[in-house]
Amino acid sequence: MSRHINPGMTLIEAFCTNDLLSKIEHLLYSYFEKEQILNEGLPTVTYIETQLNVSARYLCDMLRSFTGQNTQQIIHNKLIEIAKVDYQLLIFQ
């Protein structure tokens, strides 16, 4: 995920967004590591907002202002990132 500080953001907003991104990354990594994807399918925006106890609008606004991507794009990028790592591990075994 691209991390840059939006020039219009205050330092506190940037810190909160960075913390939010870390929590999302951890949540998605745990989701894929526990293989929830096999039973529940891809994680949804609703799943993430529920786990983080934030509204969909807040989540999307914070992510878009910090990364330029919405929540669904973040989920898909993490899925691709994990798939690439798993594929490389499979090839080099």
C-alpha cells in the first residue's frame, strides 16, 4: 500500500490513518493466514468495518485520503500481494 501524507491532512489525521492502515493490514493478513477465505470467501468492506468498529464512509474517506484507494481496492491489493508470496514459495520449494 502506498503511504503518503496528504498535504491537507493534519499530523493527527495522518497518524490516525497510518494506525488504521496497520490495523487493516494485520486484519487481512490474519484473515488469509487463518484460511477464513476458504470458508467465508473474500473479506468484505463490511467485515473490515465491523472488525475495526468504524463506519464504511469513515473507513473509505480515511483510506482514500491517505492511499488514494478505497477499501475494496485495499482488500484486492492485499489478496494479490499474498497470492504472489504464496506462489513464489510454491515455485522455490
